[in-house]
Amino acid sequence: ECVPVILSDQVELPFQNVIDYTEISIKWPSTSIGPELLDYLASIPDEVIEQIIGRGRQVRCLWVYAPDSEPCSSMRALMWELQRKVRQFHQSAETFWLHNGSVVNRNLVEFAKWKPPMPLP
């Protein structure tokens, strides 16, 4: 129930391709932290603050670890981000494909059955 003020010039925010952070926060230059920041924040009308907070409420579920049954949660947002990054075509020196559309490794093992070359922790 606040307006986030981002003071890091180099920050990379989560879900940047989903959330328009200009609608839910303020990003202020770190070189100008001081009385001018306080004056600026004090000058924002209460109605505008309420609007920003309201838009933040619509996306705050993305930072909540909720059960998988919830339509909006951190886990769903992370999975959406990861799925978006999955390549449609698995081309590499170690990937091959057959007439039936299956993707295999050089030993002709289907992609779904690949094992990592080293034990995972």
C-alpha cells in the first residue's frame, strides 16, 4: 500500500516485459537523492498516489508465493517468464531431428529423455 521509489540507476526489475513500472512506481536518479526528492514526493497529489497504488494492487500478486491453484502468483509469473524464453527450435551442435519431428542427441536419445552430463545437487 505504497508507491515504490526506485533509487538504483542500474536496476533490472522482474517481469519487465509484463509490468509497466512507470504506472506503479517512481524511479529517481541516485545522483539526486536529497531534499529535491523529498520535495518532489511531497508535491504529488493524493489522488495520483492513490491511482499509482491502485495499479500496483493489480500486479502485486506477482510477488506472492501462492498455491499453484491461484491464477496469479510468483511461481506462475516465473514459469511464464521461463516459458517465454524457451526456444521454439533446438538447434545446436548436439541436437538433431528426425522425420517424425522428434529432437534427439547424437546418440539418438529423444530430448525428453536426456540426462545432464553431471549429477545435480
